[in-house]
Amino acid sequence: NAGVTQTPKFQVLKTGQSMTLQCAQDMNHNSMYWYRQDPGMGLRLIYYSASEGTTDKGEVPNGYNVSRLNKREFSLRLESAAPSQTSVYFCASKGQRNEKLFFGSGTQLSVL
Amino acid sequence: RKEVEQDPGPFNVPEGATVAFNCTYSNSASQSFFWYRQDCRKEPKLLMSVYSSGNEDGRFTAQLNRASQYISLLIRDSKLSDSATYLCVVRLNQGAQKLVFGQGTRLTINP
């Protein structure tokens, strides 16, 4: 039972570099989310996708782009990484009728 | 004002004690409420949903107060394994898929 798979688990970038965080779920969920978690800040919503083909901004979308490639996959892209984007990133998914969020195991990203 | 607010703690209580913490939300149209648990360096996991009439799951009781716009979590007979961060989650509108987290309340149960 894979659930939500997130890659990579760890990444170190230099300021200005770009990268894409990958997320895939095998539960046929409609909704997918990207959160970041910083000490003392809880989880903050970056972007979400209520269904295939749609994406919406969350609380902290600046500096990020997303792609809902298909129903399974929802990627997060940092075009020009900044030290302020050092954080733990979580991908999550949710079914239409079930309110429960299923999370990936997280990506620890450091931007130097 | 944040959409969802929690007292970050930390709460340090002895094993066997009862502990409670609240979470307030700013949008009166909020529809669904949840408590998640997060262990150190792990992903959050659903602890329980919060229903209008209040609900209980073993040692855990969740309450919703719509008039004052807060939810609460009560843990009775606390165990060492209850040590974690407890996150309040709110779905803001009917039909919306946006879920907002509070900053979390850190709880440590001491032997």
C-alpha cells in the first residue's frame, strides 16, 4: 500500500537553482495539496488541486508553481530557490467523500 | 488574524493527567474540523474528526463550539505515547477543498 509517495526525501540547493518536488498517490483521490512546515509556523498551504486540471493558490504561493499532471501526480516547482524556502514540504491527498488527508513522508529542503 | 490559531505550548504534564487544548478559527462559515497528530519528524496523521455534537474516541474527546468559534481536544489518563504535536485543521467552506492547519500544540507527557 504505497499511499502518497513523495520524492526526494532530502535536497540541498544553492540560491537560484531550480527543482521539482514530485508527488504521486495511488488512492484515486481527487484533491491534492502541497504544504510547507517551518518551526513554530505549523503547516502552511502553498497550492492545492481540487481535481485533475485545476490548481489554486493557498496561503503562501509566491515563489512556487504547480502542475497537476494527471489524477495521480501533483508536482511543486521552485524556479529560483531562495533561502526563505528552506523548509519541510509535505504533499497530501484526499478523496471526494472522505475528509481524511493522507500525507507523504515529507521532503527536507535546504537552500544555501 | 490567522484563519486557525492554536496555543503552541509546550504543554508538559505528568503521565495519567488530563490535558485539554483549544483551537480558534476566524471564518464563521467553516464547515469541517479535525485534529491531527504529528510525531517528531513524521507526517501528520488524522487523530479524529470533530462533530457538532462532540465525539469521543477512547481517551480522546473533541468538542466544537460554533458560537465562540473554537474546537477543543481533551485527553484523559494521558500516556507517554501521547507525546506529540496536535494540529487543528479546518475546512473553510461548504464544498471547498481548502484545508487550513493551525500551528500545532506541542504536548509532552512526563513519567
